[in-house]
Amino acid sequence: MKIGIIGTGRLGISLGRYLRYRKISSKENVIDLSRLGWRSFESYAEIAAQSDIILITVPDDEIINVWNKLSKENIEGRCVIHTSGALSSEIFSDAKGLGAEAASLHPMMTFSSIDTEIKSMEEMSLVLEGNSPQAKKLIEGLGNKYFSVEKKFKIRYHLAGVYASNLIIPMIHRGIDNLQRCGFSEKEAKNILLPLVERTVENIGEKGIKDSVTGPLHRGDLNTLKGHLNSQEVWERDLYLAGSRELLKIIGGNKDIECILEEKR
């Protein structure tokens, strides 16, 4: 199985390394990756001619531009896959007419650099959309946990990942910021908070969401909640209030707490 990768960002390079690690052949479409021992392609025609599967790992808004160029080449018998979490394989509108298979394959993992650890990639889930035997064969060869999602749910599926990865960052940032205001350095603040974050995530895995809720809202410590709210500037409270209301939905309403939160809107 020969795989061509279009896109040399953090995701494309990380997936290429992972394919090599899993002993699945991968090639690149750029010239500056000789340090990784990858062969590069000079044109879309070349990548179409020499690949069984073509992985498109560019940003979402660029996928259609890549497809418009790639679809002008002979891709009969090929499988074209993009890695967007939000878009479906419908973006490859005339793939079937061109004799090609089409799918979207999203790795539910954060890629913050090109050096994403192989171990973390072994643990990531792969989510497939589209009816493509070649794509399924690729996933099975990788050996990761994999799931399927219907195309109509792609945007909500992706939203789940954004909530679980991207949107926890402002919460942690706010925690670090508050410790820095107490006189701790950023490094000290991280050392204090990250074990708490990690334990919370572990609790969710072990006990579920509801049984992992702790803290003043869970205990009904009204004066502590008031203290938290009063210690923040008006512009700071939005995130705290939004998170607290969500926690109340999870553990069940508390009229006294609801009144406090409503007063500070």
C-alpha cells in the first residue's frame, strides 16, 4: 500500500512518521523533508500516479482547492482521504465518477508540533466517515481503536473534540493567571495545577462525569462562591459563570447557588 500525503504541517508530518512506524509506506509531496528519509513529489500528477491512497492533511479551507487540482489527474482506483474533523467526504463531489474512493479520516488527537510522540498516537482514536474499503484497510493496518461517524454528524463530532481539547485551555489559563496574581511564577503555577488537571481527567475515565465533580459548587459552599465572584473583575466572571452553570446542570440544580450566579451576570 503506497500512501501519498498532501500537506506538510504538524498533522501531515506526524501522520507520515506514524505510518512509517507502523511499517505502512508513506511519501510526501514536498521537497524539504529529506531529513525524515521521505521521497517528495513534484506534482499532483506524480502523487496520483504513484499512490494507492492520497491523504490530504491541509487546513479545512484549503481541502477544496487541493481537490480541484487533484481531480484533474487520473485518480481511477485511488482512495482520496482528508483528515478534517468537521468536513465530510462529500467535498470530493465527483470522486465516484472519476473511479476513486473517497473518505474522511480524523485522528482524535492534538498535534501541537511535528514531533508528536508515537506513543500518544498509538493511543488515539481514528474516526472514519465514508464508504471506502481502502480507507478501512488502512485503519485496520494502523491498529488503533477506530469508529465510524455519519456525514451529517461531522460538525457536531468535531465540536466534541474542540470542547474536550481546545476549550479547556482558557480554563487552565485562567487558573494559572490567578496563581500568578498570588505571586507564583508561571512554572510554579503549572506545577501546582497540572497534577490537579490530570487527576480530574483520570477521575472522569474511572468514575464518569457526574461523580468527578468536586469543589465548592458541589458542596454548596455559598460564601466561597460569593468570594470567588467578588474577587473577579466583571470581564473575568463570564467564564466562571458559564462553567458553574454547566456544573449545576450536571449535578442537579441548587436554587441558592442559581440565585448567586444570576446576581453576578
